[in-house]
Amino acid sequence: MSDGVEIGKVYTGKVKKIMEYGAFVNILPGKDGLVHISQISNERVNNVRDVMAEGDDVQVKVLDIDGQGRVKLTMKDVE
């Protein structure tokens, strides 16, 4: 567990930074996670900026937290 972040839980987060490979989303104060480009949509995404912009609010689910505390997020099948 990483600073109160729960695997499987859905959060409303704010897009902080967009990269070629995905987007960093702030889900809790001081805690960001990465939505990899493959986890943004069930459809193929060629450019992250076509789907979201920095500052957008997005619904994300925590997939995993690795040994270094990095949070992996998905936007697929988020209810």
C-alpha cells in the first residue's frame, strides 16, 4: 500500500503531465500515478493529447503499486 492508495479503488484525479507514453494523474494530495497509453481507452490511442489535456479531471482505477511505490492506473472499464 502506498500512502492510502488502494489497488482496485476508483479515484477522480487531475491530469498533471502528459507524456508520449501516457499521463500522470494526481489521485490524492501528493500522490500521482501513471495511466499508460495502452490503459487510456479500449480503442487504440495514437496521441494522448487527442484524448485528454493537462488539468482535466478523469476517473481512474488503481491497477497496481510496484515495489518502489509507483502507482499504475487505468481508465478502462471504470464505473
